[in-house]
Amino acid sequence: MKKLIVSYEDDEKNLITYLTSKFPNLNVNALYKALRKKDIKINGKRINANVKLSYGDTLEVYITDDILLGIQKDIDIPVVFEDENIVVFNKPINLEVEGNNSLTSLMKNSYDYLMPCHRIDRNTIGLVLFAKNETSLNIINNLFKNYKIEKHYIACVYGISKPNAVLTDYLFKDSKKSLVYISSEPKKGYTKIQTSYSTISQNKDKKLSLLNVTLHTGKTHQIRAHLSYAGLPLLGDGKYGSYEINKRFKITTQALCSYSITFHIDEDNCLSYLNGTTIQLKKIAFQELMK
């Protein structure tokens, strides 16, 4: 059992947002299960809903440490592409890219050198690119910096999207709250962002759209926050999406997948052979949600 007291900074946060911020590797499915079983107490009273917390509330969380900390056991991590310089893994859900008990720490023992070249959210599935030597790492970091690696994501959103769209706005990152905010106008502390998408399919009865999303700038939570700001919240997103919509569709994890990576290398280096190469998953994710 873990006992926590809500701080002033966490006043009026929803229970799920609060607990996932305190335990970032906690699977949201396990959290909902704990609520159904009334394994969480607030001020001594068992609760079964995503209630709003108040400053000074005392929480008693009856979830085992391995679930709270997201300790992975016998996890399958497929290799999508590998050569002497890079490896691309298909990251499963509920796994950080870096840190304790992460994709990096789980796979590092199998390689002499292994460093991630970018990150995706714990609950985003799909492709993550790693360098197998320092030279490759430096080249790939420079490629990302100069927008010469093209990344596409598959996203299932609530709302009927346009056939194609380019979204250009401004993003502010609040590190203390682990949130980002979007503005249509430039403001102090905000960075310009651009996200584009094309619509793959739609289910107008369910009011769902399946999108192929391209990041033109790579900021924290950019896709999730930007699509939500555009009126297309990501299905299953507990932070920028809708609790009511997620509950209606019984979706507890965000429907976002890192789908493809394309290299655009216009200089002579040890990775030049990858120029024009696209590494992608064989299956487009979340198509079953559109039926």
C-alpha cells in the first residue's frame, strides 16, 4: 500500500492524472481495474470513480509495487530493422524509451553499444530508432536537428477530419505540470509547431477518423495536444482527450502509433546508404476501431 498526500500544486487534479504523474509507468488499465475493485481510498473512503482531488487529501493506494512501477516481465520487443549501425524496435505499450525498466535498459544487455535517437510516449506504440555506435548516433541526432528524418504516426481521433490539413500553431511546455498548451497566436515562451495529416479512413456513425500524421516539428506531446486543439482529440488520451468519449469507447490507452521513419541524407557519411529508405510497420494500427 502506498500513502500519498495531495500537495497544493496538485489541487483539483483528477485522480487518474494525479496517480499517473506520480507513477509514470503505471498502466492505466490497471488503474481503472483498481477503481472498479475500490482498491483506492481518499480520506479513508473507498472510491470507484475518477474524482477530483483537493489539497490535503490523503490517498491510500492498494496496488502492488510491480504494477505501480510498471515492472515488465517476459516482454516481447520485435526488431523491425537492423544492420551494423542502427536498430529499430517496435515498442509495446506501457514502456518508457529511457529510464529504469525501459526499452533502452531492457535491450542494452544485448548490444555492445545502444542509444535511443528519439523518444515516444510511454503509451505510444511503434517504431523507435537506436544507434549501435557513437558515430551513427551523432549523425542521426544531426539529421533530426535538421528535419531530415521524416516520421509518420497513425492516430485514431474523435471527430470527422478534413481529407488533408496542415496545422500551424504555438506550443508552451509546463514542465512542472507535465502538460503543454497550444495557442493560435505567438506568445512569450511559446514555440512554433507544425503538424500535418491525411485521412486514411472514417466511420461517420462512430464519428471516428484514422489519420496518417506527420511531425514537422518534434515537441513534447505535440501530436496529442495539437490534434485536440484542432477539435480532433486522440482516442484513449487521458491528458488531452475526453474522459467521457474514452469511457464510451472503452479505450484506456492512447490510439497513437509511430508508424514509419524515412531517411533524407544528402551528405556523404557512414549512413548515406540509408538515403531514401523507409522503415515502417507492416500493419496500419487501430483499423479495428473503425469497424
